Amino acid sequence: MATLRPSASSPLPYQDPQRSVEERVADLLARMTVEEKAGQLFHTMVTMGEGGTLADDPTRAPGGATARTMVTDQAMTHFNVLGAGSPREMAEWHNRLQELAADTRLGIPVTLSTDPRHSFTDNPGTAMMAGPFSQWPETLGLAAVNDPDLVRSYADTVRREYLSVGLRVALHPQIDLATEPRWSRIQGTFGEDADLTSRLIGAYIAGLHGPVSELSPDSVAAVVKHFPGGGPQKDGEDPHFAYGREQVYPGGRFDYHLQPFKAAIAAGATQIMPYYGMPVGTEHEEVGFAFSKGIITGLLREQLGFTGLVVADWGLITDGNVLGEPQPARAWGVEHLSPPERLLKALHAGVDQFGGERCPELIVNLVQDGHLQKSRLDASVALLLAEKFRLGLFDDRRFVDPDMAEETVGRADFRAAGATAQRRSVTVLKNDHAPGASVLPLTGRPRLYVENMDPAAAASYTDVTDDPAEADFAILRLNTPFEPRPGVFESFFHAGRLDFPEDDLKKILTLLDTVPTIVVIHLERPAVIPEIADRSAALLATYGASDEAVLDTLFGTSAPEGRLPFQLPRSMDAVRHGRPDVPQESTDPLYAFGHGLTLRATDS
């Protein structure tokens, strides 16, 4: 078929920005073949080529498919960008990809998405390090500050930086509730409290939407996840993996986990992602949420009134390969179904698009064989096209300016705002080595011994020694403990026990008994640290903070404002006896939800 080329004076209706979104969608939909429609239903990974070129080597492409092949041969136009280059390279690559799409028959523009890339997490399945972008605390840190204005400022900065390089869909925020302390994905949440999460989600979506409340050419669309709430995972295991597929509700709190989604819908969320998990022991069908008509159509659409896109999480339909390892399809509860049958069940459940998949030929076959009605296909494609039109991708927002990308990404004021947020999020849990003897802020020039901190950073504040016996204080930075898992991909998901192994704890306590020690622990999950809390001189929690941010706090240059967004359990027994769906369940936590001490910044 020939490419449609309107004259400058007479654009086709779908190419005319003066027409309504509804008119443009109807016109374009009527011109599309089944193959072109099928391509819209898939949203998979793509990588940049060297120097911002299109990567045309299939051996180096995710799943062996290049962007060129997927755009030109499979009519796909939605891609999840992995990795990063310089801002200029990202912008130039985006433009080359859009030029490729513009040369297809209908010229449907590409929509690029990304997992979070503004913090400290490095997990190829969930988030990327900030790299050239401004660096902020994890979402948990935003929750610790509990300031909607900060959340909106963060999301607005994300929007501006994403827009400049052509990223138009944020595969976040994650508004699951962290009610099972062992779950590996807690650091991407706002914590365990539904009210706190609901209060902040509106500001987050408003920041991504930009100057106007509705989705517009100046917006980044948010994919809110994971409906109807990840978090109540059996034994805290994650449903990326078969052993973590069960979500359980022994406390009867299924509806509690819906509260943030109600707030997100009220705030104008246009895309929602169901989680991989399958509910066990509830009234709902025991299949992964994306396969459940009762969950997607009955609950999300009919009861909660959601009218936007439902985007299935990555890799539900076909087996795949991640980091060189085979990964089965996360088709929990429907493993016995074939890939076409899984597609059909999810579509009939109410899903509109499939993440991490690229099999439009299966949709074509389902239509041709009469198993999938064209009207059902059209309903999802219409929603997907409308999102593109509202984002301005058919018009002025198809291409980006590489010069503007260089000026915008990592801009000095954005970096400064992220650094300030890191400092605000620090949570002081303890500040008294002896009753009435505050340790912080440090004054004068105490001699410091530091571990897991850059000595050069500490040396810019005071004297540093490599012998703890000669120090006035030690600063010890720790990460939340976890149980290492054997697989390469699996190893990125920090799950299991929350207390330190005996040998590690002994080493930590030896230092604490040698010199008054300020412990600074990065909380990606609620760590079990009663011995450390008892024997430390001071104890601080961070959720993504540089050494400089920590040192500014310790020396009183900045005032920490953080409050715990979840309880810290007193023991692993308390964790094991807790119910995975119930928040703030312990009656005797080491530190309670909302705990945090106040330190004032000094005048120096």
C-alpha cells in the first residue's frame, strides 16, 4: 500500500490539528488495516544505537528485534526505552525513530516510554540510575517528606526532562502499598499507608500533566501501577517469578489497597497497569490480574469508572529471555493456555495493550479466525490513538530539539532541586548516645572514620582517619539486608530476610563498640536492626541520598524533614507473623510509621 501524503493545503482529516481528537481517531481507524491495528497493541523494549543511531544489529537488540523491523514490518509504534546516552544522542535517536515511523503508510508516530530514571535504583526490570538526568530520592523519600508541593515539583522536573528527549509515557508512579516488609519492590512505592499515598498521587500526576490538568502536548502520560495493588505478596516474594505469583489477603484488606487507585483516577490518570500477581483465597478468579475480567472490567472500569488505557505488565504472553536467561511467560493461573489464548483472555478481560511483547501476528490470526471481533480490537486501538493525539505526537510534538535536550536534561536548577529533596528526605531515627546527650549536628572538626562513604567527601568537612580507634566518631553507611538470589535477573530483586547475617552484624557491632558511630542506612525495605539501633550513637535513614547530602545533614548544613513511611519491625518473627495485606500491624515496632526526629540547620 502506498504511503498517504496529503497536500499542504488539504491534510487528511486525521492529520488536521484543527479537528477534534474524536474526529481524527475515527478517520485514522477507518484507514487502518488489521495488521496496522494489531501493531498498536504491543509495547516492547528498544535500545539506542551507538551515538544516537538506530540499532540495526538484531544480535544486540532486546529479543532480537530491531526498532526498524518492529516499526516497518510489524507496524508497532510503542516502545519502552532501555539505557541512556547523552541528552543529545537520546534526542537525535528519538528523531531518527520518528522519521522512520513517518515514512510508513499512515505515518503513525512512535510513543516512547520509560521506567523511572531519576534516582539511585539500578534494576533492569524496574528502574534505572539517573545518569544524565537530575537525581532525586526514591519515591519512598518523597513520601518521607510528605509534601505534595515537593512531589509536584519532582514530577514536573521529570516531565520537562523527559519531554526534551522524546519520552512521553512514564511507567510510573508505583502506588502499591508496602504492607509486606519483605517485598522487593517497596522502594518504588510511597510506603505502607493508603492515606499518605492517596494524598501524594494527585500531585504526582499533576506534575507529569504539566500546565493544564488534562493530558496535553506538554504532558507526559503516567502509567499508574500496579492495579489492584501489589504489596500483599505471599512471603514477600515478587510475581516476576513463579514462586512469588500469589497475592494473599488474610487480613481482609483488599479494598484498602484500592484507595490510591481511586485517588489516581480522580486525579486524571489515563493509563493503569495491572500487576502480575494472582489473588488467592478471595472472591476473584485465581489468575494474574490482567487475565481477570472481574478485576479489569468489573472492578476497574465499571466500579471505579476508569475509562483510559489498561497496559498489561511486561512478558505475560510469551516466554522470553532476560539478560541471557530464559524467562517463562508470567501467565500465572493460565500457564496451560497457548499464547493466542492468553491474548484473547486478557483482551476479553479488558486489557488494551501488552507490555514486553511483539506478536501482532497472533492478533491478526485471532481476527481472521473469528475468535476476536474487529470491534473489540478497534476499541483498544481507538484509546491508544487518542492518547497519541492528545500528546501532540501527530503535530508539533513529533520531533524534539537536540539543543534544547542538552540545555534541559540535568539542568543546574533541576539538579539542585533533586539534591535539596535528598537532604529533606533524610530521617533521623535516633540522636542520643546517652540520655540527653545529642550527637547531631556535629560541631567543630571531629576526626571521622568512614565506611561505605567516599573519604574525600568527608575530608571536605573535617579530618578523616583510617583507624577507628583514633576517631572521635565513625560514619557507617549501610544498605538494607537481603537474601541473594541465584539468577542474574533475579539478583536485582532484593527480597527475603531483613536482618543482617550473623557475621555481618558482628562486624558492624564491633565498630559500634569501638567508637561512637553514626549509622546511616539506606531503606529500600523496612530493615530489622534492633541491635544496631541500640548501640549506635545516632541512626539515620535515607531513601537515596549522596554522601554530600548525608554529610550536610550530619554537620547541620541542612535540616532533615523525613518521617518513616512504614514501620521498622523489631524482629524477623514480627515480620513472619504479620499479615501481608495489613498496614502498620505491629504493636511494638522498633520505630513507628511517621517516626522522625527534628534537627535544625546551623547558621554556619
